[in-house]
Amino acid sequence: MDEEMNTSELLVEITEENQTRKILEILNECETLEEAKEKIKALLKK
């Protein structure tokens, strides 16, 4: 049970890091804050 919990926690951590990387990539490629906000909102709708 403990190993499953650690695996789940690791999966959550990796997922959060990947989401953060994706957001940073969007921020770097967008020319305006509004454009970035729209693309990030689109991530939430997926």
C-alpha cells in the first residue's frame, strides 16, 4: 500500500511539473498576456 501511495504521489508531482513546463512554454511563445491567458484557459478545458 505504501509503495502504491509513493507511486501515486510521484505521478502527481511529475504531472504538475509537466503542466508548469507547458505553461512556461506558452508564456514564452505568446506576444501578449491576453494571448497567454487564453491558451492556458484552453488547457483547462481539455
